[in-house]
Amino acid sequence: MQRIIKVGGIAAVAALGLLGLFNGWYAFAAGGTALCKSAEAPCATTNHYPSGTTLNAAAAYGFITTSVGHIWCSKWTISGSTTSTGSSTENVTFSISTFAPVGCSIATPFSSHPCTMTVLHVPFKGTISHTSGANGTMTLSSGGTGNLAIKVDCGTILPKCEFNFGTPVLDASSGSPWDFYANREALTGVPYEGGTCPKEASWWGHFNAAQLPSSMWIEESA
């Protein structure tokens, strides 16, 4: 009986040791994020882009696809700035002050029509999180007045529908330029002023953040 208790005690100690190692590994793996001036992992604090760094982006392409047609815009402009530098335990936060789709129209197999796009609830806030390599995600959320939403009026094809974006999580990659992507982010449509909404809608886009800073790496923070 004593031998069994002794062996059981050794097994328990070993299990606790493994659990401690796992928790230590998890704490390391679940580290924070930095926007880094160079491609290094982890990113030294001296190479962090500081809080207040300007983030400007323009779309290589961007559109809203719906069950009644696709809304294409000739230009999407997004600008803001970081509100923290990140750390070994925290991700980078930012604020978006401008979100502007311009020159938009809806296209169907039979016709097209210009669209009026009115962005609601600016400014927004967000978080940049490192995932693997020099890649990460960008999460957009409410800045205090509501999540990102756009009132869309495309005439008789799609009259007066407010698309709510929720809290989309965008894929992001590092480099010069650095990029982020909207990959079929589901939208919820709510009619306004007697309008109608399509049964389905989603947001697609590839945004180049090339203006300032021109080179940026999403890295784990030292």
C-alpha cells in the first residue's frame, strides 16, 4: 500500500510539473503584439512604432456583394492612428477617424445605378493582434456610438438599406506596404425610410496601408 501511495505521489508531482510547463508555454505563446519598424521576432521595445502613429490605407479593391447585385466603389479611404504601442502582454489598439467609400455604384446582369454611401458611428476603435510569423488580425469595434454601419441608397435596385458590419476580424500581413483583407465579412441589412434590403450581403476588400508608415511588421513584442 505504501509503495502504491509513493508511486501515486510521484505521478502527481510529475503531472503538476507538466502542467506548470504547459502553463508557462501558454503564457509565452499568448504574448502581446507590437507594430515593429523592422522584421524581428520578438520586436525590441526600441523598434516599436509609438502610440499616435498614423495609419492610412487605400483599397486595391473593395466591394459589397449582395443577392441583388454588387456594389463597387472606385476608392475606399481609411485613416486613423494607434492609441497604444502594445507590449509583451497587450495587443496594439487604434482609432479610425475616416472610413470613406467613394464613387460607388451597384451592378446587376441587366443594369447599374450610382449609390449614395453614408458611413455611421465614426470614429471606430480596433485591435491589432499577432497570430504567426509576421501576420495578424485587425478587429474593428465601436468607438462609443456604435459599430461600423453604412446607409446605402442605390435607387430602385437597392433602395435605402443600412448595412451593419458588426465587429469584423480582418486578416493582416506585414511588409511594405502592409495589407489587411475583408474576406466575405457578413453584413446585416436593416431598411430605413421605407427601403428594402437584400437577403444576403457581405464585405470584401484588399487594403494597402502604404502611405505612412510605409513599412510595418506585426510581431510579438519583447
